[in-house]
Amino acid sequence: MKRQTYYTTASEAMNELAKKGYTTDFEVLKEQDCLVCKQTAQQLSPDEFIIDETHRFDGETDPGDEMIVYAISSQKHSLKGIVVNGYGTYADPDIFKIVERLKQKSITKEKPIKRSEILKPLSREHHHALLLCWKIKNGLNKGVSPERIKKYADWFFKQHLLPHFDIEEKYVFIVLGDEHPMVKKAKGDHQHLIQLFTTDGNLEQKLQTIEETLQNHVRFEERTLFNEVQKYATESQLKDIETFHVEEKFEDNMADPFWV
Ligand SMILES: [Fe+2]
Ligand SMILES: [Fe+2]
């Protein structure tokens, strides 16, 4: 578990987490040592979720603002949501104890991701996609013109991203099937990215959205979707990925290295 972003208030954290897909309201069911979704009454046992982020807030003017916001995700149920607890004066000690205990359990269950050999070349392409995100961000921060950045991004899109999407859609997602929520999300991300790269509009805004969307998409595939794929892939499906995905040595386009 890691704390990824710093927020100044609990409501800012909840809004930003909602944008990242943490939209379910969970509460702790004390008697059964589990979380329950307020909207659907779906219960999650400690084996079925992990705590992705913890954010603590000190109420500077009002101790009533002292809060902890937990971002929770369940791969099994394809659910993401939050649990909120006061802390300090207003903490509910039972909730605090249970969440902390569940957190310990979930930490001991987290194992480092061991990527299947067959999926490793696609993971290396993800690494280059994350580098593109870094270059876009760095370029914009340095005041490089959006036109120069877009030229490089377009080269990467045609040369690397589109063939990568194609392989994933033809040979990787098929393992889980078109109706799987993770596949629906990944295909939706691909469409959104294609649209961002190929339509007109405010270039700087477009680049910022490409950077955020691509980064989130790659992290979702690496941390969630690929784990599920390697769990269920048959020998022949893995063989197809190996046969049809021809990994080429990455040769960067150094015509205009605006990021250095
Ligand atoms: Fe993808
Ligand atoms: Fe991918």
C-alpha cells in the first residue's frame, strides 16, 4: 500500500478518488469483520479487497474535520470505493481497529507482481508508453510548444501505440472475453485515446488528457488486467500472443528531443 497523492481536505480527496473510479461507498460491518457496499449490500471479506491508499486529515480549525479516507479496491468484484472514518476526538475506535486489522491482512496477502514470460514484451511496451507520458509532462512544464510535443506523440501513437492496442484487442483481451468489465474498460480507454490523438481541439489540454489517460490505462493493465489474463490464459492463448506479437527493438525518434 502506498500513499500516492497529497490532498488538502477530505472532500478534495473524495472528489479526486471518485474521478479515479473509487465511487462505491463502503462501510465496516463490525460483527462480520468485512466491508459492505452501502448501495448494493455486497459484502467484501478481507481476502477480497486491498487498501490502495490512506489519506489522513487534521482538522486545523475544527476537530470535526479530522478524518481518514481509505481508497479500497476489489479485483474479484470489480469494485472500487472509499471508507471514511473520523480520527482523533471523533474516531469510531471500532471502525478504526477493524480497518487497520483488515489492512494488515491485505498487506500480508499482497505479493509482488510476477509477470508471465509471454506478457513481458507487452509490459516493456508499457514502460515506453509511461516514458511518453513523462516526456509530455516534462515538455509542458518546461514550456515547450504543444505543436512540437504533439509531433513526437503522434509518431509514438502510430508507430507503437496503435500496434500495441491491436495485439491486446486481438490476442490478450480475448482470454477474458468482451463482456468482462476489465476488458470493457480497457477497450473504452483505447477508443478514448484514439479519439484524443486524432481529433482537433486545444492542443495543450489534449496533451494533458493524453498523459493522464495513458498513464492510468497502463497502470490499470499492469496492476489489474494483465494479472487476471495470466491467471486464466490457456496454453494455446499464450502461444498465440507469443506468435503474433513480434517485439521490435525500441528505437526512439530523436528528430526533436524536446524533453532533454
Ligand atoms: Fe491497452
Ligand atoms: Fe497495454
